[in-house]
Amino acid sequence: MFARRFHSFLQQDYAIGVLLFIASALAMLAANTFFAEYYDLLLSTPIRFTVGPLDIHKPLLLWINDGLMAVFFLLIGLEVKQEVLAGELSTPAQVMLPGIGAIGGMLVPALFYVAFNYSDPTAIKGWAIPAATDIAFAVGILALLGKRAPASLMTFLLALAIIDDLGAIIIIAIFYTEDLSLMSMGIASVLLAILAFFNYRGITRIGPYMVVGTLLWICVLKSGVHATLAGVLLAFTIPLKAVDRRGRSPLKALQHNLHSSVHYVILPIFAFANAGLELNAEQIRSLFTPIPLGIVTGLFLGKQIGVFSFCWLAVKSGLAKLPTGANWIQMYGLSILCGIGFTMSLFISSLAFEDVNTSYLISDRIGVLTGSILSAIFGFATLYWAGRKQA
């Protein structure tokens, strides 16, 4: 009985958001009770992988952020490729409004953050933290509205979030790259060429791509470029239009196989590992310091201003049209909802302040959590009210 109900729950669009919320709540509980010592000990557990001269030695937290999240970015890359070649982003008319909205949703929040932190050369590294949108949480909140929100809003949100994720990938590649190893980059380039050759030759078995893709991840990890980008590069080489012996597209088959493990396992693990924040009077006071203020205002104010104003200008200038059946109040509510940064914002903050004082990591977490919660509450309330009024 319970198993059947749980399986039914997982089929709902909002299930992913609920699981992320539960994982985050458990992380907060662990960080603020007598489990805190064991929570920190778990995440700092060293794990070493050695084969001959190859030596990868990282704590569990970095294996999650560098390894498991590479699989998450593999899924994002597959979604981006499918939407660009044969989906919601395949024509200029389809990509125009979410594309313009995504640009505003990345630019304006970053300006909010910079306005608070321009004088601190370390804090300014986090400028991209509020530029991200958590697609799983945002889609989960929107799904809770049911028929109160037109289906076109979900399509618009998915397209905007995918473009937003693509922007985050480019930002990570350009701005959060350490000292480069030319040898590792050279080997990675050869491996990428091999993957492209597989695609060119019409190889439809996933196995060869995964083997070479794993080697690519190791080389990218050692190169200084963030390892998660290997997932995106691998995704772009997986064939979409070719079919295997079962008549399936390799890209669609892999996307289907990864969906459950990424959304129901990897993302909750990431949330549990990164959302643990000890709450005390000092942490509450730190909310009013430049880094958290920049993140909170960027996510809650910058996102809604950026997405909504850029979309309004695009529609009024004739470049794009409103989603079918949607009104401006619903577009505004959706713009607020885009301020749920959570997973991607926490991930970018872990890159921005990876090698600096831990106080930066603590203050940015409270900023991400506060800005995301405010955006979720006010975005849902606005869309719910707009749905009732429209009905």
C-alpha cells in the first residue's frame, strides 16, 4: 500500500521539489543538533582513487560536487541538445521570449550582487550566485498550482531554466576555472574528438560513450576546468536522430534512464551535503552583511525585475508574444519564482569561495536559502492569486 502510494507520489511534477525540501530540512536539522559533529565528519571523509600514476584524493563533499554533479550536468546537456535540435528551442520564435527573459534574469541579479560587494575583491567572486535558477524547485512549485496556471507557463519556465542553465555552464567554464594544465586539456581534447567521431560514425551503443566520457571527466578534473563541464561536453556528442537496434534515440534513452537517478537521488544528496547551515544569533546577524544581502536581493528582487522587465520589453516591442493563455500578473508571478536559486546557486557559491575563508561559504548559504524561500513563497502566492482571479 505504502509502496504504491510512494510510487504514485514520485510520478507527480512537484515530487522533486518536495524531496529537495526534505533533504535540505534534514541537512539543517543535522547541522543544528548533536548530529552536527557526525554531519561534518561524514562530508569530510577522505576518499581516494589511485590507478598507477593517477591519484584522485578528495573529501566526500567534493566527490559529490565534482562527481555526482557531473551526471546532473550530463542530463542538463542532453536536455539542452534535444530542445535546441527538436524541441521548445528549435526555432527563433520559440527561443525569443524565454531567451530574452533568461538574459535579464542573469544580468540584473548579478548587478544587485555587485552593488553590495564591488569593494571586496574576494566577495565579488560570487557575482554569479544569484544569476541561477533551480529548475527542479521552480517546476515543483509551479506544478502545485495545477490548473490555476496555464500549461504554457510550464513550457516557458522549462525553456527559460534550460537557457539559464546553459548560461551557468558558460559562466562556470569562463569565470570559475583554476590554473590550467595544458597536458590534461590536450588529452581531454583528444577524448572529445573520439566522442565526436563516435557520433559521426553513427555509434548508438551508450557503453563506448560512457567509457570515454569517464576518462574525459578525469582529464577535465585534472585540467583546472571544473569537472562538471565534462558532463555537458559528453551530452553534446550523444546522437539524437540516430536509432539503436530497439529503434530508440540514444540521447532520449539515456535522458530517460538518468532522469530518476538524478532528480530523486543525486540532487537530494547534493542538497543534503550543501544546505547544512548552523543557525545562531551570529548567523542571523550575518544576513545583513554584503554577501547575503547581495544574494537575497539578487534572487528575490533582481530575478523578478530582470525576467519580467526584459519579457515586457520583448512583447511590447513585437519581438515575442506572451505564452498562450497567460496574463501579465502570471508572468510576474513566474518571474518571482525564477528567484529560487537553491541547487545551482549553492553549486556556484561552492566554486566561488572554494579556496577562501569558510565564513564566506556560511554567509552565502544563508543568502541563497533566504532568497530562494522568499521567491518560492511570494511567487506561489502571486500565481495562486492570479489563477483565482482569472478563474
